[in-house]
Amino acid sequence: MKQLTGKTAIVTGASSGIGSGIAKELAEQGANVVLAARNEEKLHELAKQLTDNGGSVLVVKTDVSSQSDVEALAAKAKDAFGGVDIYVNNAGQVLTAEVRSGKTEEWEQMIDVNIKGVLFGINAVLPSMLEKGAGHLINIASVSATEVTKTSTVYSATKFAVRAISMGLEKELAKTGVRVTNISPGLVDTRLGEKYDWGDRKKLQTSDIAKAVVYAVTQPDYVNVNEITIRPV
């Protein structure tokens, strides 16, 4: 039985990797899925896969670092499906280097996408969720938020910020009906994960993260899964 029939979910960074996996799982569970990312061509490729399998899909080219783009994304989702029940803040930039390299433009990119993009997304959908007294915000952070390497300093800082946003919002939104879940994956078998070597440890699959999202959003409305950390064995 499909668990999300009648629900509408926005997934940012949906053109590949974890975002694509989450979108597929949500569609499989019957949700209307709004695919958002900068690569419109890949979004349409994914949309075809989902619609061929009976999914209801909307593609919206979106740069999450642009507040106007994100506001337009939420508006188009509402026009198409009547509202947004689930918002998955998945879009992210991973640019690693030592701080002394002075790559300030890369720092700005990660701050704009990984932090401001998350806040813009929340800001775009939260008022309507509060108005109806229901909704779910899913923020994809990373184990890098707390497991920092010498080249992940700035990236880790942005993902720690995502976790802090999730923790603060969960307290702020208690008893409003709007739930918040922070999901921190370890190494996932995606294009971004190809450059990392964890020795004999297996990489997670995007479907593992997607199933965690579905688990969180399908709990009874009085249950808020605050945080999920997923690591390979």
C-alpha cells in the first residue's frame, strides 16, 4: 500500500545522487513530487522515469541560493498540487580544501547553497504549513558536521549549521503540527562520493537515505523523528 498518496513533496538537488533517490522513493510511495535543481535536462530525464512508472511530477529549474527562485518553486508547487506537505532540503555543495588555501569564492558557494538555500526553502513553505497545522521539513546534513577533516573545515561548518537549524526549528515548531527531521548520511555511493576512499567500508546507497526520509514522514502525526544518522558498516 502506498503511504504518501495525496501528499506533495518538493525535493531540491533532485537531478542526481541522494536527491534523485529520495524523489524516486517518494514517488513510489504515491506522493506528487516537485523536482528542483539547476540542471533542467537531468530533471526532465528523472521526471520521465517517474511518470513512466505512474508518478505525478513537476519540474522546476531552481537555484536554491536565489531566494526569488525558491519562492517561485513553492508557488509553482502550490499552483500545481494545492500545497506542499514535505520539503526536502537536499541541495548541497561539497568543496574541500584547507582554510589556508584562501578559496573564499568556494566558501561563499557553500554558504549560499548549504545554509542560505536551506533557510530560503524553509521560509518559502513554513507559513503555509503553519497555517494548516501540518507539514514536514527534512534537512539533509552530513556526518561531516561532527567528523571534521583538515580539508572539510568550511563544508563541515555549513553542515553543522544545517543541524543547528534543524534542532532550533524542532523546538520552535513544537505543538504546531509542523515536524522537522535532520538526516546525516555518511559516505554515499554517488558522483560526489567517488573521490573518497573509506577502505573496506561499504558506501551507502541513495535508496538507504531515501528510505530514511520515507520512514520519518510516514510516522503518526504525533511522532517527530528529530534526527537520523546513517553510516555504512
